[in-house]
Amino acid sequence: MKRLILARSAGFCFGVKRAMELAEKCGRERENVSTLGPIIHNEDAVQKLKSEGVGIISDPAEAKADDTVIIRSHGAADSVYEALRERGAEIVDATCPMVARVHSIVRRELEEGRTVVILGDRDHPEIRAITDGREGVLVFRGVEDAEKYFTDCRKMPENGVSIVSQTTAEQKNLKNLADFIKKLCTNVKLFDTICSATSERQREAAALGRECGAVVVVGGKNSNNSRNLALIAGEGGAEVFFVENAGELETDKLRDFDVVGITAGASTPEWIIKEVVNKMSDEIKEKIEEMTEKVAEAKEEVTKAVAEVKEKVEEKINEAELSFQELLERSIKTLHTGEKVSGVVSSIGQTEISVDLGTKQSGYIPVDELTDEPGVNVNDIVKVGDEIEAYVMRVNDVEGTVMLSKKRLDSAKNWDSIVSARNEGAVVEGTVVEENKGGVVVLVKGVRVFVPASQSGLPKDAPMTELLKKKVKLRIREVNQPRRRVVGSIRDVAYAERRAKAQEVWDSIEVGKHYNGVVKSLTSYGAFVDIGGVDGMVHVSELSWGRVRQPSDVVKVGDELDVYVINFDKDAKKISLGHKDPNGNPWKVFTDKYSVGDVADVKIVKLMTFGAFAEIVPGVDGLIHISQIADRRIGKPEDVLSEGQEVQAKITAIDEENKKVSLSIRALLEPEAPAVEAEPAEDDEPAVVYDTENPPAEVEE
């Protein structure tokens, strides 16, 4: 780490600070003090209060007469206040004024007969306190919940809608929800009840995410506003480290980042933030000397720049004072190799561009000295009348010509932009122009950037030629000015983009959602499919309705598949996908076409000692028991049938629950018996129903 940026809004907001101060004061001045639930979402702060004599109760029924009960900053329902008063407890109300305002708005809007929509988490203490015992309140996590609700109910509230939000919600989510509801209902009121401190904290988190390589978010794992800060910082491209205290912070993982930001949730005490900052500052102290040297270098560069500006000003003054004779002498000046000159494009040919230098020599730029960009049209770069700067490559006094090079001058200028991109961690774009030993060379604004194979983003054994002539995005990792050597990474940019796409997937994933995925790898038990930055597993049983010995029988790496989510685990980062089309379920095809008593044309697929398996429709087989093959007793099925033979059979039983079918050829050979119950003959075997998914390995006669 070279620099540490601490968000100015990090830590306690007004409401939380007020609640903590009330709790600490009660702990010092009274006995039998407790909070109704943890006063804030921070275990360290809760334990500190406990050591100061402030306990926790989870229900008003636990309060005793003369106990002091503190209502936490999240607020509480009216029924909670009534229950505490009935118990004879003294109430200290530490409800955040912003939360109390939401209660007041909801109460007033409901009294006016309006429907109240709340943006928030219905399980959050703040929302539970607002909605408890109140009808006509709808709680949505976001616009997706609202779309589903109003699609299902197909009815809009008649007396208008009033929209409020959880005080720690994201501003953009509130705007999106309001815009959606306004499309459905004209009578809409919007109350911005997001705490201003929350908005400022989220704005700073977004700025840190864009400016810093990594952001440390300090807060409780169950704190909604802390989790939001982590998500917002991550959206900016920074790598996020979410910790509850300094003990969880692994500073080793932060050493490779030049700039690291720190922010904290509204429930994080100042002393915890200080511990985290101090721990990280120890890492930075090691680089103070390096930073001092860089400051000295910067001062030197400023001094040099000032001198250059002064020199240019003096030059301009001198030019203004030039006499006609001096200008004439300049017009016949002789140019020298390596000199930088400027002129005006006078004509553009197939092989060169003519440049009027205002001297006795005529200048020209060969096309291959115009730019290093492959396949570029000359007319897209320069036009007749354009002013142009170039280096003098060769002077031919005999012919009175000067060969110039624009690309070499551009390369020198663009070198500074490459150095800036390295310092700022910016993404640059270039074209892969050649394969080099151990990697590829990318031309970025005329500067050759070497990308090692390990940073190319290609699989280990993939040929580097796949990247040739392609435009790529990369980050500059190393700049060696003395050697004019630049090293970049395509993988860093691809990783950041994939991480952003992965977050989009996790934010919107739901069971049943379809994705157009690409098969990334195969295993013996299934296929891993990339659905946009995240890999999900399609088990071999979900690849096809037919029997599949191994995944490679159905798909191969690189195939595009339409898949849908069966289930997922955000914490474990696992997704289970399906590929089978529900409409192609063989059992459904079978039951739609056949019923008990129907006669089907079947194909014998396997002979066993106890009977024969016959395919009714692809994917569904039935069992013809040995006793149902012929109208006489036979020794074994192959005496009558053979594999591949097509016969007619009657469907005698269908077990829908277990997906089992039994068939009979014998039923078609004998006249239909009268409908009289009778005991089975001793020679007859009971009908057997075959499980199409789990056929028996062996059946005894």
C-alpha cells in the first residue's frame, strides 16, 4: 500500500451515535438496564455495553417492573411500547429521528386510506417495527418484487400509493421503484426517507470503489447498510474486504494495491475504525521513504516544467521580434536529422504524404512512417491542410527533400500517456501485432507493450496466435523508462469485467431463470457452463432425457446451451443448472399418447431371464413378464422374442407415481375374459411393473 483513503462519513451516523450515548449514560446512572434486541448491528459494541452493565432482552415479556428498557435506533412497534408499559418498565426511546419520521409518514398515509409501499428488507428490525400490526403496507426489496406482486394481483390500489424506504436503502433502488409504480398508478406520493448520512456514505463508497484498487468495509455482517457499502464499492471495480474488526483484517492481501480505501457502516464504533486504520498504517509506514523520494521527483519535474514554459514564452517573444530578414533566413534554414519540425499537409499519395515545412526543402512522410496501427486508412489519419508534427529522419540536400516520421514522434508523446495509465491503473486499448517469446506484443498508441502468456487471459495450452490482429483491453503493470520496456495484462481487465458480470448474475439470479451459457469444461458427472461471469453445474442427469453415459456424448467445450436455474447458494457461490426441455419429458410424451388398455407398437430392447424390456416411446420402456409373452408356458424369453424385434403389446398397468409400465403380448393372443374376479392359475405369474428409471438388476421366478 502506498496511500490510504478514509471516508469522511465512516462510522456512527447521528441516530446510532445518539442511541449508543443514551445506552452508555443509562448504564452509568441506573441499574437493571437492558436494550430490546441488540442496540446496533455490531457485536463488539454490544459486548462493550454489556461490560458496562447494559444487557439485552429479546421480548417485552422479559422486562420486569422498574426495569429500564432502551428502544434501539431501529425503533419498535406500538404494541411493544404498550407491552412494556403494562410490565411497569421505564422506557428510554433511542429510536433514530429519521426512523421515527418514517413511522409518522406511514401512520398518516394509512389514516388517509392510502396504500403504503416500503422499499426495504421485511425481516430488518426497522421494517418489522414499521409494519407490525398495520394493514395496507407492502414491502418490496426492489422493483423486481413489485413487478411480480402487481403482475400476480392484477389490481392497483384505488386510493393512491405512498412510497417510503428503509433509511439505509440505496437511492437508485428507490428511484427505480418509484418510476415503476408511477407507470401503473397516477396518484403516487414519494417520500425520500433515506437517511442523508446513508446517501453520503454510499456516495463516498462508490467514489472509493472507482479510485482505489481495494476497499476495506468495516461493519457487522448482519448490518444492512454495511452490506450495501460493500456491494457499492465492488461495483466501482475495487476488490472489497468486508471485516467486523481489525482482528479479521489480513494486511498481507492489501500490499499489492497502491491505493486502499476504508469506509464503515453506521453501526461501527469509532474505536474499531481506528484499530483498522492503525493496523493498515503500519504497512504504509514502510513506504514513506519511497513516497518522499517521489515527492522530490515531482518537485523536480515541476521545476523543469516551469523552466520549459519560461523558455517557450521567451521564444515566443523572440519570434514576435523577428525582423523580415530573420524570417527570410529561417525560410532557407537547413534541417538536421533528429530535429522536430511542423508543417502543413499539401498532398496525399499512395506511398507518401507531402508536407510543406516552410523551408527550402520539401518534406514527405512515407506511409509506413505515419502510424504503427495495422490496416489503417491514411485518409482517416490526415487530410490536406492539416497541421502535422514529425521527426526529421533523413535530409537529402542534393534533391532538396526531407524524409519525416510522424509515428516516432507520436511514440515519444504517447510514452507519457502510458506512464500515466500505469500510475492511475487506467484501462487502455491496443492491437496485438505479433507473437513474442513467452507472450504477445500489443501496440498501444504507437508504444509496444509486452503481455506475458500468463497475463494474456488465454488457457495455459492455447496458442498465442489466437490474439493476433485483435483489439484488446489491458492494464499497464510495469514501466521501465531507462529500458523503454512496458509490461501489461489483458487478464487483469478480463478478470475485473468477469467479476462485474458475476455480480450482476448474483444480484438478479432466481430459480427458473434462463441463461444462454457456454460450456467451459466437462467432468465425469456433468458440465460446467458459464452464464456470464459465473459457472454453474449441469449434472449429467440434467443434460438429456435419454440415457447418457458421459457428458461428452451430449455436449463439448465451447457449445452454447440454453440453461435454467434449478437452485443456487449465494454464500457457497454454487449454481445448479438444468438443460432438459420440460416439454420433451419422455414420460409426459408417453402419458399424453397412451392409457391403460391401449395397444402399442413396441421394440424389444433387452432380454432377461424374467421377461423382456420393450421401448414404447424413446426414453420409456415397459416390461413384458415371461408369463405375458405367449399364450403358453415358455422356458426363456428368447424362445419367442429377439432384441430389435418389433411387436404389438397391450398396456396393462401404468404407475404414475413411480413411472412404471407393464405390457402384455399374451393379452392380444387370448380372447378377452369375462369381467369375473378369479384366483390366478398356479402357472401364472403376477404382473410385473417395470421402473423405467431404475430397472431391477435381477428378478427371481
